[in-house]
Amino acid sequence: MSTTKTDQSFFTPERVEKFRDYVPFIAIALVILMFWAICGDRFMSVRNWTFIAQQTPVLMLLAFAQLMIITTGSIDISIGSSLAFSAFLGALGMLWFGDVGLILGVFAGGLIGMINGCILSLLKIPSFVTTLAMLIIVRALVIIASDGTSIYITAGSGASGGNISSVAAPWLLSMGKFPAIFIVAVIVAVLMWIFYEKTIFGQQLRAIGGNEKVLRLVGINVTLFKIKVFAASGLMVGLAACVNLARAGAATPQAGMMMELDAIAAVALGGTPLTGGYGSVIKTIIGALTLTIVRNGLTIAGVPPSWSQIALGVLLIAAIAISLNRNKIDVVK
């Protein structure tokens, strides 16, 4: 009988919560060891890890944008379309105004985020429905504005005319390569950590996800705050669009397809519950890196893309099952 009591007392809520804190780190370690065993030196080569370092930053920045939204208890599934729109406006801005025009891409992301926040807060439409509608609208705007064509970033002289437009920006192409893209990612990650962990805004992010009514009682304008959160998230998407433009070397209407789901998966793999109230920048980085490593490892192992998607879907369900705080959910619908 005493053994049974000891076994039961071992799985206390405190220990379960502590285990959840380490899940992202355990998961990435197991993933690396698994693909190392399967693929050997092809996976652990410097060349492959350089490729991973180039692939992760865009997803990491989108995951940061999603982290801000999910911490408040909402969700944004429009960020893939927003990335395409921001990248196109950034490239268009460079065609019109030179290198400084790239900043249009960042502001475009912030504008879309602010519109999402206004619709959500002022019209009281759920975030899923709001951002689903925006996903469709913004993607259509990109296709209409671009007329289905792309704007290319070149190392030589730019050109405009016919069905092909290009802008000369060798510095931007250099930023999209290793190690420059990695350095940019590290700088943004540090600033995001300070913003999320050490500022009053970051504390209010977690508070509104934990209990929105308490913030209202202490005099915080929750409506305005949510608009600010979505706008800040949009600016991060705009920054991710500029980094993606540098990495891909072109602004295409198809950019960012399904990346909103990758961003959600990265946040979930980082242990952030979709119910809000908690989040971690470091763990979100681990989640984004884990997702990139899984995709990379499956490709090296020769797994067909369809089966890779199934594996990622199973991984996402497992991550959400572990990170979900069931104490905040009375009924599952």
C-alpha cells in the first residue's frame, strides 16, 4: 500500500509542470540524436547545419509574431499572406525609392496586424475568424497587385518592364546568406527576449492571456492593448518578410504559403499553451529550430514530402497534448 501511495504522489502537479518546462529541450535533443543515427555525417555536416541556420530565421521571426498573439489567448492565421504582401511591398518600395523603400514591407506587416487588432477588438469578432478572412483577402491583394509576377533581387543592375521586374540590392542578398542572416536572427532574438520578458508590455501580454477581466479592473484599456499587440506582431511579420526576401531573392505571390501553420507549430513545440497566459522566447526558438531540423532530417533520410507532412502533424499533436493546460478548459469542442 505504501508503494502505491509513493507512486501516486510522484506525479504531482508541480512535477508535471516542471517536466513540461523541459519538454522542448528534450524533444530537440532526441530529434538530433535520431537523425544523427539515421543519416550519419550527412546530417551532422557543417554544410547541413549551415543550411539549417539559413532556413530557421524566417520561421523563428514568424513564431515570435505568433507567440505575442497566442500569449494573449488569440491566434493569427493570416501571417503567411501578410508575409507575401509585406515582401512584395518591400520589393516595390525598393523599385520606387531605392534601398530605403524596403521599410515599406515592415510597415505593411504592421498595418495588416493593426487592422486585425481593430476588427477583433472593436467588432468583437473571434481572432480565428478575423485572421482567416484576412488570410484570404491579403493573399488576393498580393495576386492582384503583382498580376501574378515576381520582383527579383539581383546583384547586378535592376530592370523593370514587360513581365519581369528586378532591383539591384547585393547587400540584401548578402544579408540572406550565412552568417549574416544568423547574426540578424540572434540580434532580433535578444531584442525580442528583452521586450517579452523584461518590459511591462510583456508582463501585460501574459496577464491578458491569464485573466483579461483582471486587467480591465485595474484600469488597462484592453481594447487598445490588443490592437497594439496585433500591430507589434504585424511589424515582426514585416521584418520576417524582409529577411525572407533576402534569403529567397524574390518577392512572389506564393511566398509564405502555409507558414502560418509552421509558426503555430513552432510555438506549440516550444511548450506555449494555445490557451494563452504563458510563453517563452527561448523555447519558441527551440521549437522553430526543432521544426526545421525535422523537415531537414526527413528530407536527408529520403522520406517523401507527403509522409513528412504526416510526421510533422503527429509531432504537432503531441506537442499540444503535452503543453496544453487542461485546468483552463472545462469543455473541449
